[in-house]
Amino acid sequence: MSYDLIGDIHGYSEPLVELLAKLDYKSIDGVFRHPDRQVIFLGDFIDRGPDQREVIDIVRPMIDEGAALSVMGNHEFNAIAYAAEDPENSGHYLREHSAKNNGQHRAFLSAYEGACDYPELIEWFRTLPLWLDFPGLRVVHACWEKSMMDDLSTRYAELNTYLGDDLLISASRKGSKDFEFIETLLKGKEIEMPNGETFPDKDGNPRHHIRMRWWDVNVRSYRDAFLGPDSALSHIPEDPIDVEHLIEYSSDEPPVFIGHYWMDTEPQLLAPNVACLDYSVAAENGGKLVAYRWDGEQQLSDDKFLFVVKGPD
């Protein structure tokens, strides 16, 4: 099977339709299909953009009808936890309904909260697997950490067909092992900045931790290790970093595709077998929705990226 992998969409349907057309998918009976290929979405369908329902109305039929696969993004996980009452704290939810969280979910909640199909959509999000591991191909939203995956799979048998209550509750408790595991898989490997330093994230919030180039054994400083938009690099110190924090994804491992990281350059490989497909489609200026056309190659190529540039909101 040949796959077209598509990065974070975040509620922008117009670039999605344009990208699918560029990939030669056609809408047949309401489902975008290709006669010889299948899409794999990297998650993060929701939040931020103006077309929350329109995006779901495209991607869900594709997945349900077998024209696409997908992994869960951190925004889908957050939406599930936001909608789930905390069984140990009456009147509270597994994801706090704080001003910050309400703001992050505003676009999605405006489109769905209180609607008759909201609970059913949340239930559907729970069917998205946390990762895909095929012969010669791996897909996860942010970080391929095999030891964590093996541990989760041993303890949660239904893991990659349904996010059950036990894992959802445990992964929503800060300080738990499952919280760390889900944070790593869906948000990436993080390390604290030295000397109490911070840098502003894409929303202007101060961050005390950087997301790391978790596969790169050649990093020597915090700036080398930083994984994210180039525009933030000037805020990252060049202090030496302890490389024991790396996971080390060796060059002979199968290609792995990730999203999540708000890259802001031209689409390019992170390593010969590591590709990020999140190029900030929700950014105000020049955000891209990116795909990679994979045909079985174990050494990836920059030539196989395709993208569309989002117009003004």
C-alpha cells in the first residue's frame, strides 16, 4: 500500500480540500478517495481554525469508509479529557475547564459543545489509535518511544482500538506514569531549560521546557536539541545538554512520521528516516498544510513533500 501522510489540520478545511486535490483524491459519494492510495492523518484535526465541523465532515468519512487512517493528536486527547467528568472529583473534569483550556478549545467548543452530535464525536475520537506500526512505516503524533508503547500495550489490551476509561483517567493525573507516557507520545520529549530560563510559545505563554530532537544523537546544546519553529531559536540557550535524555531513533529504524511541532521553514526531512508534517497551518502568515507521498522507501526524500499555503483567515 502507498500512503499519503498529512499533518496537523487544526480546523482549516480549504487547504485540506486543496491538498487532497493536489494528491489526486476525488470526492465520490461524499468521501475523498484515491484508486491506489490511502491517507494517513497525523491527528490534530480540531481547535484554532474556523472550519471545525467542515474538517471533521471530510476526515471522518474518509476514515470510517477506509479511504484514510489516522493517529490521535494531543488536541483530540485533550477534547476527550475535557468532556469527561472526573469520577474522583464531583463537578470537575479530567481536563480542567480553566480560562486557558477554554481558550485553547474555543473554536471546537463553539462548533460542537451542546450539539446533539458532540458526545458521539468525542466517543469517535477515542477510537483513534495512539500510533501505527506497519512493516517499514511508523506514525505517531509527536514522539516514537518504544519502551513506553510496549509498557502501555502490556497494561491496556484495547489500547490501539479504543482509549478506555482506565488509561484516560490515569493519563490525566499529573505525576502518574501514564501521564508522562501520553505527554511524550502526543506532545514530545521535553527537558527543562537551564537556570530557570523561559521562552515564549506560539501563543505567547512562557515555557520552561523545550521539546527535543529526540532521535538526534549529535545534539550538544539546548539550542541543538530544540524542536520547533526557527523563530524561537534565538530564545534557546547554547548551554551544553546531557544527551542521556535522548531516546535515540537509529538510522536503520523504519521511517517515522510525526506532526505537532509547528515548523516554519520549507518542508524538509529532520533525518533520513524522520519527517515532521506540521508546518503551522494555523499560523497567521504563510502557514502550510503538508503531505508526504510514501511508496515504501526506507530512506525518505525531500522531493516527496507536497504542500499548500493557507490564505488569510
